[in-house]
Amino acid sequence: MKVIAVTVVSAENEEPISDANVYFLNRKGIAKDSTKTDSLGRVTFDSGFTGMMFGGPKFKYKIVKDGFVTLEAMEKWPGPTLKMIKK
């Protein structure tokens, strides 16, 4: 399975955002669809896919944390660092 790891940080100062709720909205065949970032803002998840072909699926995700604008995106691979904007 393809494992994806990202770090969630503040767009303002790039400090890690801990305990942000991360929802993966279109994972293949996996019941658990949400998790929280750790104390360093990191989250790792199994995509549910064993391989990717050209033009393969895009991952839809949403990240929610009080005091920040909800981040929603759909992309082939989330970047290694996702930045959230303060409200």
C-alpha cells in the first residue's frame, strides 16, 4: 500500500499544528477516514492503493483546527507540508 506522510503547519510562521483533525474523504477500502496530527504536526496514512497509474486518483482531504481556516483540497499527492491560515 502507498503510505502518505504530511506535516501541517501555520502559514504565518510555519510552526507545526498539533491535534488538527485530518479527514481523508476518498480512501480506497479503508473504514477509518480521519486522524489527528501529532505534537509535531505530522500525520501518516495508508492511501489504500497499491500502485498509481498516470492520471490516477486524486486524494480529497479536509483539515480542521480551531482558530484556523479549514483547509480542503483534492490533489494527486498531498505535498509534504500543508499550510493552514489563521482566522
